[in-house]
Amino acid sequence: MPARPVPGDAGDMFENTAKTAENAARTANEKVTQAGNMLREGMDKAGVRTFRRSRTDRMLGGVCGGAAKLFGIDAALVRILLVAATLLGFGTGAVLYLVCWVLVPEED
């Protein structure tokens, strides 16, 4: 015949389960942090380019200068394309520029 549980056993079992879940969450968080650090290091070694607003090649917010640097082309060409997109696309270029100005960080 199985032994009857003592009234304190349920609380102990709940406490042990909570500790186990807490430890599992902590371990998972550490592994995710390690993976993020490894990914960041790999991106640095691979020379991954990121879109940043230019501090030097700018007329307004540096969006065109940053895009030109990202694609390896002249900033004047990007500006001409943006004006064409604004005129031919019913203002789409201007909206894209404003969105990038707000969302894209400046280069360090």
C-alpha cells in the first residue's frame, strides 16, 4: 500500500518545482545571451554592414549619405533617386526619408 503524503509534502513539491523552473529559466537566459554574443562577434568578424545615418555626408538628416555608404555609391546619386521617387511616387520618397530619419541611428 502506498504511503500517504504528509500535508507539508505538497508545499515542498511546489517549492521544488518552482526552483527547478527558475533554474531552467536562468540557464535558458544565459544560453540566449551567449548565443547573442557569439552572433555579434561573428558579424563583426564577417564585416557585416549596417545602415546608419551619416554624420559627415549630410544635407538634412544624413539618410542619403548613410545609404550611399551602405551601397558603395555616390550620395548625389541617392539624392537624385530619392527626389525622383518623391516626384513620381506621389511623395513616397519623402515619407521613406522621414521614416529613416526617425528610425535609423546615427553612425558612431
